Amino acid sequence: MSGEPGTSRGYIARQYADDRNLAARQSIYSYQRPRRDLHGSSLDLAELAGDEAVLEIGCGNGRYLDHLRARGHRGVVIGADLSEGMLRTARPATDGPLLVGDAQTLPFRTASFDVVLAMHMLYHVPDRAKAIREIRRVVRPDGVALALTNSETHFGELDELLIASAAATIGAEHVRSRPSLMLFKAETATPELEAEFRSVTAHDFAAELVVDDPAPLVAYSRSMGAFVADDSVDRTPILAELERRVVEAIATDGAFRVTTACSVFVCRD
């Protein structure tokens, strides 16, 4: 599985050498209607008292770490990520320790944490079963793990437009759809998590993006490193055609609308 698009170490190293790609994807949510505070709503599901020991695996540029600090969380908070570049970006978001770490081999003792966060990251792990076992191992018996992932319907309209734009320029076969890249998705996550946790409860979050400017959609699409089947493929004509079609849709309908859909899984022993 390590060679799968989206899970290979080479892909992860390129995609997350710094937070530019991730930031492009995060910024598009300013167009979300209704606006969802996914970070805050997700943390609410952990029912934090404020003194828990928290580990975030795949902490990226530190959005959840920042929310914990803003809440005045008193317990130790540790962020781990494969990318040193991401950790440098995350540093201003937290006063706690940051370390390079692999979800498949967590460098912590058994039952070290009250809360473990695995948010929008398990689909990048080559051996998810091993990572989920590791999450279960480091969570205390009365603790909780949160895992967040997207639905296969997430950004479906943009996926369709990317494929159509490729078909009109260099060939649809050069583009992978998002569902084909989502090895861990909301629709199939529960059984994988239930292999280690006795209780797994899904909480769904759905909205839409109402985008009246083509630039963020083009930037988002450009940031998706695995959307082309071969790194040698020139994305320029695809993105130019995408921009043309988005401009046309905005002129006709006033905005380009994109579904957002994800689920947070609350996992307990």
C-alpha cells in the first residue's frame, strides 16, 4: 500500500514540505455556508475538562493546537507530524512540544494520553490498521480518540469539473478523482476503527462552498498534488480550462457551489 497515491513517503514529503498546499485548501473554507467551526466543534466532542494530556498526530500547521491554546487548555499538548516543515509552521500555534513522528510507530508509552487526535490524516497512512492500533495503544482506558475524514461526496462538484477540464485539454485519464484517492473515507471508516475500539460514534458535518471568485478554486486544485496520475503531466492547461469553466459558472449562476462533507469519529474503549 505504500505506493498508493496519497500515502507514499515521496508524495507526503513533496505535498507537506511546508504548509503552502495545506493553507491553500484551508483558506477556501472562508466561502463555506453555513460557516462551520470544524476545529472547535470537533474538540467539543472530546468533552475536555482542560487538564487532559492530548496528542495530535499529523498536526500539520497547528490549527487544532491553536484552538486548544485559545481555550486555555492546561494539560500537556503534544503535536506530531512527519514533516519538519509543518512543525516549523505549527510552532507559533502552541506552547507544547512538537516532534517528528510516524502514526504507525508512535514513540510513546502505552496509555500515555487522555485524548488522541487524528484529524484529516489517516488517509495518508500506508498501514492504517497499524496506525489505529497505535492510537488505541497510547490512549488511556477511559480516554478518547477522535478521527476525522471526508465523505466521498466532499468536493464532488470540483472533482467533476477537474475531470471535465482534463478531458477537454489533455485527456480525462490523466486525472484521478478524489474518491479514487480516498482510502479512508467517512462511509467506510467505522469498521476499521471498530477493529480496535469498542465504541465508535460518527458525527457528520455538511455544508457547501459558495465561491464567487475563480482564484481560490484554482489554487485549491493546484495544491492537490495527487490529482494528476503522473507528476510529469503539465497541469497548466487543465487549470486554465478549470478557471474558464468556473468563470462561466459564476457569470451564469452568481457562484460556483461545492459540497463539503466530513465526519468526526469519537472512539472509546
